[in-house]
Amino acid sequence: MDSDAYARAKAGGPHEGLLRTYRDKPASLINKAIGSLVRKIAIHEQKIANPDAFLRPYVDERERRHLIDSKWPTEILIFRAEIEVLQGLLGEREHG
């Protein structure tokens, strides 16, 4: 499995530091990190679907819109790319 995010990280692009950090870690730790990222995605999706459950009442509408429309969706994309990088690392170990 050689995902685009993994290929870019291997080439020194985004998430190269993540790849370097996990390169020599055991598969169990990499899988744990993947699980953590999956949970973060789920929480962010919940935040987007029901922001009132996560935001204090005094957060102004402009900040609220920014979180819902930009910040949380962008972070989800980052988490997904990080998962791809870690899965690519595991795949390369398995398949050489």
C-alpha cells in the first residue's frame, strides 16, 4: 500500500516528521496511533454535527462558523492523511 500521503511523506513532504517518528516503532504502537486518530476524527465529526455540545455559549457566531466550516474539517483531513501515512508504513513493512 503506497498511498499518496505516504509517498509524499517518504519524499520529505507533509507528515515526514510523523513517518520519521514511527519508522522504528513496533506495529502495535502504530496501530494504537491509528486508533487514536480514528477516534479524533469521530469526535470532530460529532463537533461539526452538534457544535452546541462542545462549544461554550459565549463563543461568537463568526468563531463558531470558522470551527464548523474550516478548522474541524481541515483537522479531519490532516488526521486522515496521518492515518494513510501510518498505514503506508505498516503496508511497506508487510509487503516490502
